[in-house]
Amino acid sequence: MNPVLEKQLTRLRTRLEKTPLPGFFRWWGSQLVACLPERWRTLVEERSESLLLDLRADEVIVWREHADRTNEYARIARNLPADAQSAEFQRLRNAIDDPGVRTVLCIPADRVLQRNLTLPAAAEENIRQVLAFEMDRQTPFKADQIYFDSRVTGRDASGRNLLVELVLLPRAQLDQELAAVPPGAAALDGVDAWRGEPGGARRQINLLPAERRARRRDMRLPLNLGLAALVVILLLFNMDESLTNRAAAVEAMRAEVEKSNDEARQVATLRKTLADSIAGANFLSDKKRNSPLTDALLDDLTRRLPEDTYLERLQIENGQVQLQGQAKEAAKLISLLSNSTCLGDPRLQGQIQPDPRTGKERFQITADLKACNSAPDAKSPPGIGAGEPKGTADAPLKSDAAKSGAKSDAIKADAGKKASPAKEPTKKEPPKLPKKGATTSTLPASRGHAFASLAAEQEARRGDRC
């Protein structure tokens, strides 16, 4: 710090100490702290700590001082290398959770000279200069031969005189002590002396000259408390202004929000109505588009099943197709139906049982229903025998006679509708199922007619829609 500024601050502190304000603030602060819980009290109280160095012949004893308590902290052997001593001291210093920890060298009590003096009260502002002038009269040393410091211990009853404790040490001895300090602790904040045994109370003086003291930032608790109080006041003021502004903004926005909510509810109602209308209008068309046609399934089965196979029951339910009938070799039907565009994952249900009456095998097959391709397979169907003519791709097979008759009737009916302006009911003729022999089919004639009629009706409806 600048010596001129330090001198002015010292004068201000001296004048302040003469007033009753410091005593009042100390009493007031202690009362306020006593009202706080114990946990908060430890946070508000003075937290500054000091490391006290006691130099011995073979080791350095480090004492840790907190408030009025002094405890032994560690010991550093002096026979260690200088780097090791410095590193150990830095480790001990960094272990303390206080960035402002001070380092003080303590001299044994029997190595310093102590005198109690009485000086006029007017000398308090320049007490160091007065002591330097009176040094050769009060001690056997001159001011330039010693390091000294003083502390005002009190005043007499009249208040005109000061009771001063003077502590001094020859320069040669103190320089020798400072040279023995470990390199890591060379930046000392002060040099003090024990009042009695090491580890007890110290004299609370500083024999180290101001120019040799470590430069540290002194953060005082009253200044911090004042700044914290100012911050709290500004924060409360800011919060009050913010709440007032927000309340006004909320009131202004509430009306706009209510209006927007009404409009949003109306839009949501219209959107729901429109969506329901579109879903109702597209339900039937979507249902028809997503469901495979029965006539396409019948056509596919007719093309793929061999001539020696006939069905007794065909059931379509919940996306599943069940086929029940008789065939010469029922096990081969799985491979034939696996290539179907309308059926997926064909599998046998139960066991294949021979029928002694017809000499064939009775089967029950279940498959998944898929969307059928409109165009027939270009390859020859698996169910067509090798001895049949190639021209059967253009003409319907024997097993397709019923379906082909239904399709031709539907086409004729469609052509009649287009030619005549008025719609006339189409005459449906039941197709004649082909006969493959006495044992080729046990399906009743009424059920065969029902399949053909159903296919014809579907083709007629599709023609009407077109």
C-alpha cells in the first residue's frame, strides 16, 4: 500500500477509536449475532485463520490459529531439501478452506525485549515516530538497530495518558530468523512473539517492516456485510418493480388469451366436425379398397388347386381363410398355396386323415388373407397338369367354369346397362359346376351356386360404380 495512504488511514482509525462508535458497533454486532442460530452464527463470525511458524533446531512446528484457539497443525523436518519443505508447507496451506489465511513467524518470549510505557494521549496519532525518537532513552538500542512495534493497552483514569506495550528485537537476530524460514513460507504477513509457552497466546504485534510484508487483499467483514445489505436492498427493490410490471402485463394479456381461447375452441370444433365427416364418407370406400375381393380369391384357388382336389368348406373371417376338403396328396397343397398372391403363410390344421370311401386324404388348411393382384400369374399355374394344352391360359379351366360363367354374365349385364338409359335388373343364371367324376366333389349344389352368384353380384356392383 502507498505509505502516504497508509498514514492517512492510520490517522482515521485512531480518531475513530476515540469516539464511542466502535464500541457501540461491536456491542450491536455481538447482540445481532447472538440472536442467530448456531449454524448461521458460525458462518457470520470471524473466519480468518493464521498459520504460526515456530522454528526449532531440527524441525519447524506449524500452529493453526482460529479466533482465540491455537492447535498444532503439522511438523516439517528441517533436514529435508528446500523444495520438499516448500511443497509440504504449500500443501498444508492449501488444505485450509480460507484464501486469506495469514502466515506469521512467532519468536520465543525470552528472545524479545518488552517495555510498558506511558505516553501522552496526543502522541497516539504518531506513536511510531514518538517511540523511535524516545528509543535510545527507553532502551539500550537506537531505532535503526532494532525492529519494534507497539500496542495501546489502555488509558489512565484521566484519559490524558496512554498505556503502551513496546516490543523490540535486534535486527541481526530477526534477519537470522527470517533466513531460516522455509522457502515456501518466505512470504510472511508478520513477525510476532509468544507471551509464554509456544502454542499459547501471542502478543498481537508485528515486528516485520511494512515493506517486507506479504501483499494481500484485506477483505473486512463489515465491508462485506455492508455490500451484502446493499445488494439485498437493491434486489428487493428490483423484485418489487418487476412484480408490478408483470402484474400489469398479465392483466393486459389475459383478455387477449381469453379471446384467442374462444377462437381456438371454435376452430377445434369445426375441425373435429370436418374430420368426422371425411371419415364417414371414406369409410366404405376404404373398407372395400383394403379388403381383398372374394372372386379374386376364388379365381386364385381355382387356378392353383390340382384337378384331383376339391373343397368342402371355404371360410373367410377376421383376415383368416380356412380351406377344408379332400385331395390325392394333401401335403403338396402347402407348397402350391405358398405361391398364391392372395394367401400368406398357409399351414395345416390338425392331421391329414385318409377317407376310405373316396380314397383321398382329408385336410384342413389355414392361411392369412392378403390383397390379391388383379392380373393373373404369367407362369403356368401349379395346379395345371403337364398333359393339358397351352391354350388353357386364354380359356377357363374345367374347375373355373362356374367362375367364368359368372364373369361373362356380369360383362353382358354391364354392356346392357350402358346401352339402355334405364337400369334393368340383370338376369342371373346359376353357373354349372364342372363334374370331375363321381368322387370329385361332395360340396352341395346349393353352395356351389351360392359361390357363383356371389361372384356375379360383386362384378355387377363394380360395373355399376364404374
